[in-house]
Amino acid sequence: MIERIIKFVTRKKNYSDRRLKGLYSNVCGIVGIILNIFLFIIKLIAGLLTNSISIISDAFNNISDAITVFVNMFGVFVSKFGAGEHHPFGHGRMEWLTGLITSILVIITGVTLVKESFKSIIYPETINFNVAVLIILIISILLKLYMYKYNKKIGDKYNLISLKATAQDCIGDSISTMVILISTIFSSLMTTQIGGRINGICGLIVSLLIIKTGYDTLKEITDRILGKKVNKEIYDEILNIFKGFDGITAIKDLMIHDYGYNNLIITAKIIENKNLESTVEEITYQIYQKYGYKVIIEECKTTEFEKEKIKDLISEQLYNIDLEDIYAVKSLNNIDVYITLKYKSNWRVEDIQEFCIKKTTEILKNINNKYRPIINFKIL
């Protein structure tokens, strides 16, 4: 259905991949809102007919989904705005922020359902089950599986984290509704004390699944906001473009900065390039043509320095610290020594880094007063 809607909308126009991404997101969002409101209505009816707290809670979970889909649509809408005076890297990360809100709302919904489930366990109520409720819950499961399918497919295709989050929520909802369906059938066949408590226990399981879904999405989005490592395949492809040019003896500090909505900026240092200007332009063009990413390249003419002596002294004086990389670049009146140090995660991060900076500076100045350290830290 989604593909047919998109084909109908774009039948007389040629849309770029960027515009198609936004169009798919909007169509998925609108369809999601309509279906979730529909599911809320029929599940609420089913919950009232059966007197089942788990079905009623599941219904309110759907209205919560409709709200979060709307929030995600707003995030993608804002993400499409380009760079501005106050946001020079664009607004792409707004999608992440709205996805963050979505995941938090999912967790809050799960916590609320946990409370309601405990009430049902402590104060069980009679469950009234009939064929109409059976049909309603089966329709709910099938619709949620359909929503999972199209959100997952389009989310993966266009790398839309909001749609991926919605897809995970949909699969969690379908599983929870299935559990509720089974528990409601069995609960209706038992006494109020036993059946009501079983219904409450199943509601509790569903609530925990919802919380886990929200947590997983929250973790993924938080990783991206903090600066998640880019896909290794893309990293290797970009690195190979750099390596394909003669005259580059080394590529240092190759980084891919993700600003959301497929807006990536690549920064790198080229060491000992014999024909910098034309090479930089060609690398920039090739990466832009293939990926659409911006590239910032800095030339670094390395200079001779007492590399082995510095490495030995750092190894001796900085305990439990690994030296990953070291090179030197001549500045106006000094020699800047670039050092990358790795250490194990520790709550005393500031103390460790301060100690390393102080010791490394002492080591370099004792060897040559013109040496200036520029230290980059990595956690093992």
C-alpha cells in the first residue's frame, strides 16, 4: 500500500533520493497514525467487553504510538531544513531527538502498564471473552505485523532511525497483543481469582517487553548522539578512495561525522602528498559523487623527530597506557607531536588524562624544547 501511494504521488515528477526519503517518512507516519487510532478504538471496545485491564492498557499503548509517530514526523520534517546561521551543520539531528522522545514515551508506557498489571494481580477481576473480541485482537496483531514490515523495510532502505524505532515498537506490540489474546482466552475459562491473576501476569510480561523495546531504541539513539562509530563497510570504502591516489604515504585521523538525515562530513589528514591540490579536489569529488558527503582534507608534511626515544619513554612512564599512533609536523617555530593514547575505561578519566598530558609534555620538553604535544585519547 505504501509503495502504491508513493507511486501515485510521484507519478508526474522526478524526486531525488533525499526528497523520496522525506516523502516515504511522511506517508509511513500518516498511515501509522490512522492505523494506531483505529487499533486504539477497537482494542478499547474489546477491553471494555471483556473487562480485561491488559487489553485496555494495550489500547492506550496504541494511542501513545500514534502520538510518538506524530513526534517522529515532526523530527524528520525539521531534519530536512538545511544549514542556517545558528546551525551550520543542518538540522538532521532533530530526528534523533524526536526518536529519543519516542523511546522515552515507550518506556513510560511500559512502566504505567506494569503498575496496572500489578493492580490486576492483587485485585483480580472476572474476564468475559467472546468471538468479537477474538476477531478484534487477531486484526490488531495482523495490522501491527504489517506496520512492522513497511516501517522496517523503508527505515533500512533510507536509514531513517525514527522508522526503525517505530518498526521495533510494532513487533513488540504484535507480540504483546498475541500474549494478551492467549491469556484472555485461558483466563475466561478459569475462576476470577486465578483467571484475573493470569491476565495480570501476562500484562506484566507484556509491559516488560515494551520497556525493553523502548530501552533498546533509546540506547541506539543515545549512541548516535554521543558519536557512534560509523558503519565499517562505508569507512573502508572511503579509506580505499584515499589509498587509491599516488603520493599519499599515510592517512591520519580519518573521521566521519554524522549530523543526521544522511548529512555526513568527512575530515582527514593527508601525509606527504606530492600533488596536494589536484589530489584533494579529486578525492572530494569522488566521495561527493558516490555518497553525497562533504570532505575536509588537511595537508600534513611530517618532519623528522626522535620518535623511538619518545615511544620508549612513554611506555616506561605511562603505566597501563597504550601508544596507538605518533607523528610530528613542523610548525612556524616548533615541532608539533601528534600522539594517540589508549586506556581502559575508568571513572577517574580526568585524572588519567591530566596525568598523561603532564607526563608527555615533560618527556617531550626534556628531549627537545621545541616539541609540543597534541594528544588524542581513546578508551579501550
